[in-house]
Amino acid sequence: METEATTDRSWTKTGAIVRSTTAARHHDRGLMAIGLFKLGKAILFFFLGMGAIHLLHKDLGDELMRIATALKFDPESKLVTLLLDKIDLIDAHRLKQISLATFGYSLLALTEGIGLMLEKVWAEYLTLSLTISFLPWEIFELTRHANWFRLSLLLINLSVLAYLVWLLRKKKTSTGTA
């Protein structure tokens, strides 16, 4: 965060000189990118929560078959059969829990995103701690069943983590020397 300050002099009615300082801020592009990513996640999880609420009191098996048919999947395929077996485990109470969890995560991601877009240090620490807290789960999932998607998520989160650690150290050393 670099700032340039310019001082202007202006006269008041009493004849006193008033100095005003205008600062031109250069926003950190890395924080803006991470903030936009978090805002995108907030929107995604909000709509997932809305979808879970929409599915309350509906036959999930029928809904899955309707979606599979619309996407031109074979209703007798292994994937559709597997999903039908798993979807039977979800009842109305579980759907409410899913929607509550996705809305909660959406609110958390929204908080992170807005805080990062405003370049708030608390948001940097919040994002850092949340990113660290999810790493063990991501590593476990990657070792359990490795694929490109999981590897990509892990690499994105590691790069976010590295960038935030670098940025916070840079801020700490710049405030320590000033």
C-alpha cells in the first residue's frame, strides 16, 4: 500500500491558512483478486443454500431424475444409480442443516471478501486463519482420492496463504521501521 500525499494551501474567512492533505491510494491487486474470489464464493454458497431450501418437501429422487434426463444422462448409469442411493439419505432436517451451513459459509466468505476489498488487516488475518484451518482437510481429501480439481484447490489455497503471509510480514516490517 503506497500513498502519495500532496499538500494544498487555502485561505479561510479568518485569513488562516488551512492545509489539506489528499492521498492517492494504490490498491493491492492481490488483495483485490482474493477479495473478488471470496465474493464469488459467497454468491455461489448463497445460491446453494437457496437451492437446498427449494428442495425442501420435494422428492429428491424425482428431482435428480429430472436433472439427469435434462442433462441427457442415462437413468440406468452407475453415476445416477450411485447418486440415487446417496440422495435417499437426505431428509428435510438434513436439507435444513445443509442450507444453514451454506448460508453461514456464504456470510463468512462475504465478510472476508468485503474486508479484503477494503484492505482491512483483520480480514487478512481472518482469511489467513481460515485458509490454514482448511488445509488439513484438503490434504486428507487429496491423499484419499487424488484428482486435478482437488490438487488445484490445494494449490490455490497455498498460494493465497503464501501471499497473505508475505503481505502481513511486509506490513509488519514497514510499520516497525516507520
